[in-house]
Amino acid sequence: MAAAGAEAAAVAAEEEKRLPEGDPESEGDSEDEGDSDSSGDGEDEEKENEAEIQRLEEQLSINAFDYNCHLDLIKLLRQEGELIKLRRARQKMSELFPLTEEIWLDWLKDEIKMASESSEREKVYELFERAVKDYICPEIWLEYAQYSIGGIGQEGGIERVRSIFERALTAVGLHVTKGTALWEAYREFENAILETAQPAPGSVPSPEQQQVLCSQLEKIHTLFRRQLGIPLLDMEASYAEYEEWSEDPIPETIIKSYKKALQQLEKCKPYEEALLGAETPKLAEYQAYIDFEMKAGDPARIQLIYERALAENCLVPDLWARYNQYLDRQLKVKELVLSAHDRAVRNCPWTVGLWIRYLLALERHRVDHGTISEMFEKALNAGFIQATDYVEIWQAYLDYLRRRVDFTQDSSKELEELRSAFARAVEYLKQEVEERFSESGDPSCTIMQNWARVEARLCNNMQKARELWDNIMTKGNAKYANMWLEYYNLERAHGDTQHCRKALHRAVQCTSDYPEHVCEVLLTLERIEGTLEDWDAAVQKTENRLARVNEQRAKAAEKEAALAKQEEEKAEQRKQARAEKKASKKAKKTRIGDKRKADDDDDEWGQEEEEQPNKRHKGDGDGELLEEDMEVEMGLFGRSGPEKPANQKEKASTSRRDIPKVLHDSSKDHLTVFVSNLAYNMAEPEVKLKELFEGCGEVAEVRPVFSNKGTFRGYCYVEFKEEKSAQQALSLDRKVVEGRPMFVSPCVDKNKNPDFKVFRYSTTLEKHKLFISGLPFSCTKEELEAVCKAHGNVKDIRLVTNRAGKPKGLAYVEYENEAQASQAVLKMDGLVVKEHTIKVAISNPPLRKLPDRAEAGRAPQFAVPRQPYGARGKGRTQLSLMPRALQRQSHPGAKAENGMVQNSPATSSKPPSEEPKKMSNADFAKMLLKK
């Protein structure tokens, strides 16, 4: 049966080879010859594909590590049927990256169709061997085993198939959901062998045939028993099949093993179900599964669940790091450990930590020096994203070279190689790294410091160490006390007192951060080992140096104080100029308004005076400004265009004043959200916002905030019946309402929680997110996504806008992983978008500067309590209608006539208890006319 199945598969494969996809012969002999349009379209498409293939090949020649470019090229070549180029493209990609299960299966199926000769079959076997090393994939192992069945007619074919099946079971036989398919395929193969070993009907088997039959039956029994001892899905069906197949009762030991595996399966089921229900990449679910298996402690199962997790999260460096750490510390199998490390750096070449662990693993398993050096050179070309990464990889390699040296010998090949590597590292950081990152990544010269320590302590070469430290100090480190003390300690341990004294004298002269510390060390040295002359010289030098330092500090403090005073004076002048300008404008407007009123009938002023007691000034009662005064300001001075009819003014002035004010109940803050940044001209905000928030839950009340004139101030409070509704309403933050982003935040009393701030986005380093600046304001989210998705899967794009919803030319782009983000930085930084050159970097917002608590808590000497206003502060229309020259100062606790707080002088002739006389608009006008 197996041979017949293999033969049928071979025939089908041969037919597929003869008639590949897209061959006209495979689709029929007749074709419409008059369809010239279709032919023309096909030729155009073919030319476009050829041009795209050429472009992708050129791009890969520039950057061979462009993963997505490899994928696009392979897809196009497969579509065009370019088999030779396709094979070459796949080969290049496999040398740089581990290939996914889908890529390998496509490649293998294409090669299987073309393999007919035995030599070609051997190449397919080699390809399968490469495929199973990249990831542990049950589908690839099953395809491998089934393909090997086609070669059982060759010498040793059956044993080869069994060997592949056994390796497959070792690799993925414990896979809870997919392992059963391999076990069943293996049993079917052995059953097919059993059928071919059966004697002809009616004949008596010979002793040799009987022995072969018994041996084959035992193989199948063993497979059943091995499978039943492993927790796999559908174990019950396998047990029932074994009962039906076996002529003898199932042994008790096998039943116990089966029940134990069933219990283990029940423990695994919640984790498997979580994986089935989760969305890719399922990292959290896999981590929980790994923790579960780690507690159980079965190495084979731990390895398998790690491999399953990595197959779906191959670009997560932390997962590779944890897996490699487990293999290094627990299994310690050379082939397994080194294979995992190699796959880790091929998947995440930008992560320096994985390369360092790989170098350590190679050294730990005593791999030859040439291989380790070759791997280090690959690491240097991996394209790290930070300058400090290159310092770390160099340091790891130098540590390895140092451990190879036998320092009991005066000179050796290994020592010369170490010194040469130190020199190359210094030069590499200075040339290559500094050119790329504008910094060497090693400002403290740690590599040169380590080189100096090796020369001094291990080679007894203090002269070379001093030369290195002299070089270190010339690179801007001479001003730091800790650098001088590091050199002094090395000289103290391996040098002599004369050089120690010389170093400290230079340190006293050059140090600018902590000169007192260096002076103290110098005096301590002379106190212990110096002569009287040395002591006197040290005291004189330190005193002179500290005197100069103190003088410089005093001058710097004076300069800083002078600058601060100048800034304060400038700020006060600007503030005074603004106040005077504002006061002059108010006075001018008041004079114009009073002149116009003076020309009217005197009865109007009398009527004004009679009505005045019934009107409320800001500062009296509830602090509202006169509606009539506001209408005079808005109508007479042309701010709102032509005058409104009297009935409209009356309606506007009374539309909101008749509504009773509702005080905010802080006990319901947990049920309330604060909504701001709404359009001022929003009609019926209560109705609009209630409709908007009803989707979050039942709305108890919408309380929009209006100005004293009755206009909407752009914010409100929305109270819900249930707390969960208020929490859900926060998801509407930044929703665009009437062309503006609406801000929705929790309702929190800032007086009780002054540090409370709501910011929905992270302010820390996010390696999978990019910050883009310099975008044209006309750039849309869709246009930016079209640019970014060429370098990876884009999860989210946020265009930064101002409060009015207008773009600021900034954006945040979130990718699925760090690899795609780092690739996008390299490709997009400096890209021209609509004639604008954009800048692209990994998102790492700078820390926000907090105000100094001392300054923040310091109030002006003449500060007075302010009247609380709304969230946006004092409204523009709440202006003083009286010139500053006519305003009367009151004591610090009082308010001015129009409700604005005025700064009072330190001394006042008027008793604090005396209330200033209230003046009407008519009084203002009369006083102005008299002037």
C-alpha cells in the first residue's frame, strides 16, 4: 500500500512538473486568438513585474537585511515562474534569516515537483534537513516523512523512513494539538510494511516469515504504547483504536500510563484553549504556558513549548534570551544550545545581548577560535541601533581574547592578537561608530581603561598603561575627578609614588567637578609618604587651587543672579507694558462709549441709575457681570459686527440667567467625566453630548458650562448612572466632534489632587514605535500609512494635532515589533514626503521638566486671593470698564469694582473694614466727561 501510494504521488508530481502553473497547455488547447486587449494587458503586467523585480534586486544589493524586500522578490519570482532566480533568491534569504514554515513549505513543494532523479531527491533531503533546523514545525516534519516514503524502494529506504519518523517524534511528538498526526502517520507506515510481509493466502509462513511478522507486530504495539503515554488531543480515539487492533488485552501498566497522560492533558487543556482563542502573537498566553511547564520540570516539554512560542514570536529578543538561558543552564547539549543561539541572532540581529550570549556559548562549548572570530565579525555587521551596543560587543570579544592568553609567558601570539584587537576596537569606535551615530558610544573610554589594566596588572607594562591613560585624559576626561582617581589607584597598585604624586598634582590643576576630593587625596598621600617639602608644596597648591575655584564659583553665582535679575526685570517690564497697553485700550473704549451715551437723552442716565440697584456687578453676590455692559462692549465697538435687535439682546441676556445654577457634587466624581475642547458655537450641547455618550451607558445629567453672557464655554460635565459607564466614556477621548478633538478625562478635584494629570500615551522609550517630524500639514493618516507599511506591519498611526484639531506635522507610528521599527528608521529617516524632508527616530520622549518646588511654592509679596474661574481661566469679555487711573485700591483681601483682583500697595490709608463706594456706569461716564 505504501509503495503504491508513493508511486501514485510520484506520477502526480511528474505530471505537475510537465504542466506547471500558468502553462497554456494545462488550461486547454483552444484559445481566443482575437483577444488582443487581454494580450496587451498581460504584456504590460509582465513588464511591470520585471521592472519591480529589478528594483527589488537593486534594493537588496544595497541592504541585504531587508526582510520584507526578500519576501516581495520571492513572491514575484514565483508568480512569474522564474525558477532559477527563485531558487537563488530563496537561498540568499535563508542564509540571512530563518525562514518561516510557509516559506519552507512553498520552497519544498516547488523542489519536489522538479525532483525525479535520485541525485535531485538527495538535494530535496538536504533542503528538508535545513528546514527542520530553523523552527520546530510539525507540518514540515510530516511533509519530510511522507516524502521519504517515496524512496523506500532504494537501498536502506525503509530504515531511512523510520529514522526520519523517530527524529520527528523526538522533535514534535509531544505537541499536544499536532503531535497525533505524526504518530498516526508512523503507524500507518508500519502497518503498510506489515501488509507486505503477510504470506500469500493459503500458504504456511516459514519460520523466517513468522519472525518478521512478529517483529513488525511488536513495532506497531510499541508505537501505540508510546503514544498512549503522552498527553495528546483525541487520546481516547487512539486508545479505542488500540483496543480494536490488538488481539490481546492491553497491559495494566499501559492503562496506568494512559490515565496519567489523560490527567496531564486536562492540566494542559486550559493553556491550549487560551492559545486557540487568542490573537497573534499570543505572547502572554505562551508565557503562561511556559511558566506552567517550568514548574512541571520536564525538559523535553519545556523545550517544545519554547519552540512553539518562538515559531510565532520569532522577533521577540527577550523570548530568545530566556530560552537560551534555560538551555545554557539546564540542558547544556552543545548542538541544541548552539543551534538555538544561532537562530536567535539570525532572527534578531539588532539585539546585542543575543550576540554576546552566543559568543559566550561558543567559548563555553570550546568551539575553535576561527569560528568565534567569524561570528564576532558577523555581529559587527548586524546593524545595531545604538552606539553603546558596539562598545558592549567589542568588550565581550576582548574578554574572550583575554581569557585565551597565558600571561605567564612574556610574549605569545594570543597576547599580540589581544593588543591588536584593543587597538582595532579603539579605532573602530572612533571611525565607524562615531561617523554613523555622531558619538563613539564610549565617552569614558572604558575599553582603553580595560586595556590599561591588562597592561599594568597582567603584563607589568606600566609605561604602556600610562600612555593609554594620557590618551584617555586628552579626550575630554581630565576635568572629572573620578577619572583621575581611577588612574591614581592603578598607579598606586602597580606604579610608584613619584608617578602617583605627579598624577594627583595634574588632577588638582585640571579637575573642575570635585576638586576638593582630589585635593584631599593628594594631602593624604603626602601625609603618609611625603617629605616636609612635598607637604608644603601640596598644601600651597591645593589652597591656591581651591581659592581660584571658590572665586570662579562666586563669579558664576553673581553672573547667574544678575542674569536672573535681568530676566525678572524684563518680565516685569513686559508685564507692565502689557498692562498699560490694556488699560489704555480700556480707557479709550470707555471714553468713546460714554461720549455716545452723553449725547442721548438725560432720562436714559436717570433710568440707568434707577435700575442699577437691581443689577449685579462682578464682585457682588454671585460675581456675574452686567449683561447690559457686555452688550455695550460687543455692540458699540464693532466686535460682533452690526448691532443685534433689542429683542435678540434681551433673549441672549436672559436665556441662561433664568436657569438655576447647579453646584458640582464631588461625591459623584466617580460617576462623572470632564469633557473639554468643544466648539464654542455648538448648538444645544446638552442634547448633542447626551446622544454622543449614550452609547457608553445611561446618562444621568449633562452640565455644560456657560459664560455670564450665556455663550457655551467649550466644556461640560457628563454624569452617568453607573461607574462602568464613566470608565467606558474615557475611550471617547480625542474623538473628533464638529471638527475638533474632544478631550474626555476623569473628573478629579485638582485642589485635592494637584499632581493628577491624564495622558493616555506612554512617555518612555518604545522601541516598536517611531516618532516622525517634519511632515507636511496636508499629509493624511492614509498617506502616511502607505509610506510606513512598506517596512512592516503598522498597528497604529497617530497624527499629532493642536486643540483645534489642526495637524502639527508630527506623528507616531506603531509597528508590531522592534525589528520592523528599526528597519523603518533606517529606510525612512531623511525621506522626502510632498517636498518635506521628514525625520524619523525611535519614540523616546524627553522627560518633562517639573517646576522647582521652592519656586512653585513661592508667592509674590503682594499676591492676593484670586476669584476662582472656569477651567479656561478668565473669559475675554470679562474686562474692566474703568481706567486704571480711576480704580480705587483696597486692602489685599478686597476685590475691585469690576470683579478683577488688583494688587494693592503695601500700605493703605483706608481702613480695611471700610467698603469702597460702588459706582454705576453713569458715574463712570460723568467722571470721564469732567476730565
